[in-house]
Amino acid sequence: MTKTNDAGGFSAEERAAIAQRAAELRAEAKRAKGAEKAAEKAAAEAADVAAKIASMPDGDRELAERLHAIVAEVAPDLSPKLYYGQPGYARGGKVVVFFRSGQQDKTRYSTFGASTEAALDDPSGFWPTSYALSDPTEEAWERVREVVRRAAG
């Protein structure tokens, strides 16, 4: 047992242990606050993506909804996030796959794409990073599902 100081208070070792525990409690509180902020941010980003999809014109909205459902099923660890104003799905804040509305971009077709964060690398040194979506068949949706699975790693 450590002796107390002459004033009847805590020993130096006890004071150090108390200070260490106080620092641990402050760090825990800071982590909890950070986790709460992260959860709020994730919820806001998911709401932004849902609102963006809901505002899309007919046709593109259905494509985006289907892609959203596929990502949620196949890669639930990816979080919805707007990416250049369009739906994206990220890990650690970095977008892995995304959707571009052709109607909103005023292009011929919508696009499903993968960023450089996607795990799609092919040993040949050549692989696609985006795909046109124009009234895809069920077979095409299965291919999208596989690309999402591979991209998410």
C-alpha cells in the first residue's frame, strides 16, 4: 500500500492514477460525441440521397431506386452519399460506386459507375469503370449486382 502524503491527501501515485482515469473518461466522452456526430452525418447523407432519387424524372428514378436496393443488399457496408450531386455509395467517406441520371445530365443514357476506390482491378490492366443503363434486362441487373459485389471488395 502506498503511503499518503503528510497532508493526509492522496499519494503521487494515486493522484497520477486519478488523473489518468479522468483523461480516459474525457477520451471516452469525446469518442461518444464523435460517434454521435458521425451517425447524424450518415443519416443526413442517406436522406440527401433518398431526396435526390425521389426528385429524378420517371425512368431514371426507377433505375436509381433499383441500384439503391442492390447496393443495400449486396454491399450493406457502403453508405449512401451524394457524389457530384448524384447518388453514390461510400466506404470511409470515399465513394466506391455511383449512379448518374442521364435525363438530369442531359445525356443519352444514365450511368452506373465505379470510382478508383472500387476493387475492380483486372490483372490484364484493362477493366470497365462505368456502364450505360438504358432499360436494363434482369440479366443486366444481375451483372450490376456482381459489379457492386466486386467493387465493394
